[in-house]
Amino acid sequence: MRRRRRAGRGARADRQGVRGAEAWRQRHRAGAAGACEGDDRALQISARGRVRHRAAQDAHRQAAALQAARRLMKFTREITVRFEHCDAAGLMFSPRFFGLVNEMVEDWFAALGVSFKAMHLDQRKGVPTVKLDAQFGRPARMGDRLTQTLQVAQIGGASCTLKHEASVDGAPVAQFEQVIVYVDLDGLGPEPWPEPLRKAMIAYEERA
């Protein structure tokens, strides 16, 4: 009888050992699964963070591009250097640039919705040049395509400082800084810029 009891106790111990080992394996699997889920959650949070960071970078780049576009807003036109512009050597005669500067201002005002004819003859207003500085680089030659650009450097109550550049194939040939003043042609005195015209001009103002 004693031997049977000992055998029964050993069988129970064996069964308990099996159950304990199985329980340990289950706990180990559950722990591993939990660790995987935790890793997945960490990855998901990291992915969301990367998306938000990427969106912030994109917004910053868009804002920078918009600011650059505003700084670079210029009035532009192209002309061909003709025989009438040149000297006997086929090089553009420097004084002809001054006429092109005035043409550029007239074309710019037309783009702003202001006709020089209506402004001068009907409204009796004008925009004479009171200062003009010039700097010349490489020569322009007969047949060249000359690109002219205009940008507002500063606008005051009645005056406006303009920056002009003339280039051929991207290389500057002449640069000018011009100051014009809005005046009454009958009284020959300065007047404030009309507000609609002023707002249109500001769109071409150079920004830091």
C-alpha cells in the first residue's frame, strides 16, 4: 500500500510539473506577443511623427518659395537690338539704353492699367525722371535678344525708385537706378500716388 501511495504522489508531481512547464510557455508566448505589440505601437507613433514632421517641412518650403517669388516679381520684356540702336561697329550705342528705360516704364504702366496717353493728355499727370544712375557691362550687339527687367526698389508718397537691368543670354549688359515722381503737369508740383496705382506698383516691390 505504501508503494502505491508513493507512486501516486510521483504521478501527481509529474502532472504538476507538466502543467507548470506549459503555463510557463504560455506566459512566455504572451510576453513575446506583448513585446511585439508594443514595438508595433512604437513604430506607429514614430510613423505619425514622421508624417507630421514631413508636413511641417513641406509647409516651410512652400512659405519660403512664396517669399522668393514675391522677391523675384519683376516686369519683363524682350526686344531685338536693331541697326538703329547701334554704332558703325554694330555695338549698341550707350545713350540708346536711356530711351529703352523710358519705354520700359511706359510699358509697365500699361501693364498696371494706366495709359500714358490718358495720364498725360486727359488727366494732365506725369512721371518725369529726377535721377538716373547707369552702369554698363559687356556690350550688346546688333541682332542680340535683349531682356529688360524692372523692379520697384522703394516707393514713397510721390516718388518711386526703380531698378532696371538689361541682359543678353543671362549676362547683364547695363543696370540702372531710376527715380520717378508723380506730378501735376499744369502746376508742375508733386502729388501723392493715386491709391489704386500705388497698390498695383507695390506688387513689384523688392522684398528683403
